[in-house]
Amino acid sequence: MSDLAAFFEVPWSDYRSDLVDALWRTVSYTVVSFVGAVLLGLAVALLRLSRAWAARAAAAVYTEVFKNVPLLAIIFLTYFGLASAGVRLDVFTAGCLSLVVFYAAYLSEIFRAAISGVHAGQTEAGEALGLGRAGIFGHVILPQAVRQALPGTNTMLVDLLKSTSLLVTVSAAELMSEGRLITSATFRALEVYLVISAVYFALCYPLSQLLLLLERRVRAGVPLSPWRRRRLNAARALLAPGPTVPVGDDTDMKAGAV
């Protein structure tokens, strides 16, 4: 029992503020990188679907390169490689840039497959309604593609959150970096990394469950944005059947007509 008590002797109260800062930095890396990866991935996906051969080729080269290079190598190239070439980035910028270019390659494939999965008849219907190319993409194709891309995108988000731990190699001050500092000060590697792993689990598991709930709601046809909900309610109100005429009143009307 004394050995077990001695095993848990890390003074966590001394590192509480540092862990909170590291947690906040991990979330910041995740949010900024995911937003950037979604935007870049969508742009690359549209280039892959472009009619211009040069655009398709450039997007394909980008996708294949970053899909087949380890994330750790990209982090080193961004932080150390660019610095040796005279381009010095701070740790946060280098870390986010590495995650963006890496995950944008995977998200572009998810988005491309989702957009391609929308039936061509949807485009023809948009043209019949008089919508332009931007209107067709924004109001017809994109909402349907989002539903198809959501499962893969959710997986990438959780994976990106876990991959921020690789930024420990450049001392990014996120959770894993803070765990390494605490280990160096206390020499309690097993306990410290068990706690850090538990924190990652406490972040990833609820996030994955919330994303799964979101996916189910979208699959069930529940509109997510308020303005779409208002439009759906208005459409339902227009399509709702009007008040029916009672049988007695209908008989009286016929009698009066006679």
C-alpha cells in the first residue's frame, strides 16, 4: 500500500495552471488547424473537380504528396526546414500550418467524394430554377455534400486533436509538452503520462460522441442552421391541410343550394 501511495506523489496542484494553459493551447491548435484544413481541403477538392487539366493535376500532386508524407516530417520541415531557408515561423504558426496542410489532403478527398456523390440531376434542377453556378453549388450541391462528408470529417477532427501531441517535438507547450516538463521535474513518467492520456481521452471521447449525435441528426434530416429551420417550418405551414368542413355544414349547404 505504501508503494502504491508513493507511486502517486506528483504534486499536481503545483502544475494546475500550467496544465490548464497547455489544455487551452491544445484546443487552440485543434480549432485553428481544423478550420484552416476544411477551407484548404474544400479548395483543393474543387480544383480536383475543375475542368482545367492544370488545376486538377496540381491538386492531385498536392493530395498525393501530403497523404504519403508523415506528419512528423511535415512538422520538422515547417519549423526547422523553413528556418534553415530563412523563413522563421513561431511555434504556434508552424504547428498549425503543419496540421493544416496535412489534414487538408485527407479532407479534400472526403469533400471530393461527397461532391461527386451528388446526383447530376440536382444540378439540372438548379439550372431549371434559374440559379447560377454559385447558387447551384451553395444552395443545392453543398448542403447535400455536407451530409455525405460529415462522418469522415468528424473522424478527421478527432484524429487532428490527437495529432497535436506530435507537436511535442517542437516544444509547442501543448498537453504532451507539459507532460514532458512535469516528467523531467518529478521523474514520474508512468503516472504523468497516464494522466495526460486520461486528459486526451476526456477531450476526444465526448467530442466523438457529440459529433456522432450531430451526424445522426443530420442523417435524420434535422436542419442545423436557424434560417433553414425557419424555412422548413414555413414550408410545412404552407403544405399543411386546411380546416375541413363538418359533415353537417356540408349537408346544410347542399340543402340551401337546392
